[in-house]
Amino acid sequence: MFERYTEKARRVIFFARYEASQYGSPYIETEHLLLGLLREDRALAARFLGGTKVEPEIRADLEQQIIHRERIDTSVEMPLTAESMRILNFAAEEAERLGHGHVGTEHLLLGMLRMEGSLAAQVLQKRGLKLDQIREQLPTSATIPTVKASPSDTALPKLASFLAGLKWHKAEDLLPFFAANAQFVDVHGRQWNREEIEKEFVTLLAPYAKKNAEHIIEQTLVDSSEVVVALVLCKNAILASMERIWIHRLSIVLIQEHDDWAIVLIQVTPVQPA
């Protein structure tokens, strides 16, 4: 999902995940993205925040406002919060606005400023950063064709958040990911409608919420403005006491609903392990 991201921008996400784990947060919040940005691109921080030693100052400011919990192992999956996902979406939009074929750290900074009300935006605005002023200081590429963001650029982060959230969220937190007319086809071929999914959510999704379950978004089969179809491979989706390793492939269809992406179908297919 980060094909257009520069190496620096990808490392920002990596560092944000690390920051979340160090503060004991089960989610990657906007403040973790900001700390990841400051870790990765000190030149950008110096240019727009007025100094090379700004990271300790901002960290100290943030630590007065965030909750410290017991550290979480970095191997644990951590979903992006809705605000953090919107920052990534905004970053892609800003790259498109400027005619850039890549998403870099500068676009992530603009995305944070656009996410008004978030802790990252509040800290940046407190230091005098303004969205329009930053935009004006970034070069445009009028001679380069504008690269339109693929629908999957916004749909797949939504899907990834749902998959990661299986291990952390309660059923009532994950049900809003499903469209009103959603269907679930289990590994035995039985179809479940939206009402049945809600009633049997824990039973249906339990195999994919195990600690030893691993979710891999393999590929996107359909990528249109209205529908995105993705294949997700779920490994070890079994009870730990069982000797055989089961692998399930989930065909997941997402549609546009209320200006956001929603899951309208999950179809499970068993896969024989190699």
C-alpha cells in the first residue's frame, strides 16, 4: 500500500510504530507519526520547525499529554487510528496537488497539519506552522503528469486497520467496518448476512484473532473508484493445540459508503500449506 512512498516516508511509519510500542500504545496515533517524522527527517524539521534540536522539545511537550503504559513488544501488530489513516490519505492528496509522483516526508507533514484537532496538528500549530505557508515553500512539478491516487491507497489502509484490530478491538468496535448489506462466507461455504455477522461475530472471526495468526495482503484484484477487491492470506488461523497448520485465504470486497470504505463481502477459502 506504500508503493509511492519514498524510503524516508516508509521509515517514518516504521519509527511511528516503534514509538507507539515504547509508550505502550496498542495503536499508532498521530503523535507517534510526528515523532517518527522527527526521527527520520531532521533536515525537514530544521527547515520548518526552526532548529536541529527540536525533537527533544516536542517530545517533552507530547509526554505531558500522552498516557504512558507498559511497553509493548515491537513484534505485535499495531493498527493505525482513524486519524492517522486520514493523515496518510491527506499526504497522498497533497502529493497529487503538487504534481509529485511520490509521497514523501514533506507530504506527511502537510497531512498532519490538515488533520485538525489531532495532537500532532496541535503541537505543530503551537510552533507556528501553517498549512498554506508550508505548501507555498514546496516546489510544484507542473511538467510532471499528476499521479492520481489509486482507490486502493485509501481502501487498503482501512482493510489493514481492520485486520490488525482483530487482536485488539472488541466486536462492537469492528462491526462499523462492515457495510449495511455485508456478507460473510465461511470456510464451509455457509453465507452469513449483516445481522448474522453481528450476532456471531466472535465465532466467525475468532480464528483470525488468535495471537499466532498472521495476515498478509497478497494482492489487489480490482481497484476502481467504487470497488476494491483484495486477497488476504491468513496463516496459522488455528488453535495452538492443533498440530496441523491451516491457511485461509480471504477474498475481501470493499465499497465506497458514506465517503469511506466499508467491507461488503468476506469469502473464506482453505489453502493447503506447502
